[in-house]
Amino acid sequence: MGYRTEGFTLLELLLVLAVSLVLSTLAVPVFSQMAQRSKADSDLSELLRSLNYARLEAIDRGVSVHLRPVAVDADWSRGLSIYQGDGLAVNVLRVVPAVSRGARLTLTSGFDCIVFNALGGVSAEVPPVMTYALGEQRRTITLCLNGRIAVDGECK
């Protein structure tokens, strides 16, 4: 009379381990891309909120409102400052936190700040273009001269 033991054989355990290893190697890159996309979307939403805030404050106050990097080295990725006024009399309206670690935010060369005029338009001769990059995630933000903000598009 044979005794039957309950449990798994070594072959069954190795098969389950191999299948789980294959599934995890497929899932990890997808998860990291999803997390990166989520961070990029969050950063972009905060940036768009800040740009719209600066534009609306310029319209509401009837004065020019400036947006420039907080950092002395003009690194747009390390946070932004929204303020009213020029020269010595500066009224800081809001400080925007830095983008996610590893992300880069740059503005087209020739611009050291973005200025919204009292009508909500951008005070510039050509539309400033901001570029956001985090890993494989890339976004382009064009500030149209009329104040409209185009994400991954052009001013029309």
C-alpha cells in the first residue's frame, strides 16, 4: 500500500517560478514607463496651471506679470517665480515648485523670462517655446502671442 503525499513536485515549482520571472520582466518596464508618464503629466499640469495663473493675474491686475526661474543659474527645472513689477519693487505672487527629479524644463534661447501683459498676451516678438523632458517623455509648450497655451502644437 503506497502513501500519497500532498504538495508540489520540484518540476511544478520550477515551472511556476519560470513563468513568474517571465511575467515580471515584462511588467517592470511597462510599470516604469507608466510611472514616468504619470510624473510627466503631473509636472505638465502644474506648469500649465502656473502659466494660466500668471496670465489671469496680469489681466485681473491690469499690469505685466513675469514668470522666471527661481534659481540664480536660470535653470527652469528648479522652480519658477511669478511676480508683478520690474526693478526693485517686486511683488511675488506665487512660487512654483521644481519639476520631478530627472526632468528638464528649458525655454527657447533669447528668453530669460516670460512676460504676460495687461491684456493677457505674451510680451515678445516671437512665441516663446518651453520644452519638458523626462526620460522618453517629451512635451513642447508654445506660448502664443495672444496668451493661448499650445501643448505639442503650434500657434494658429
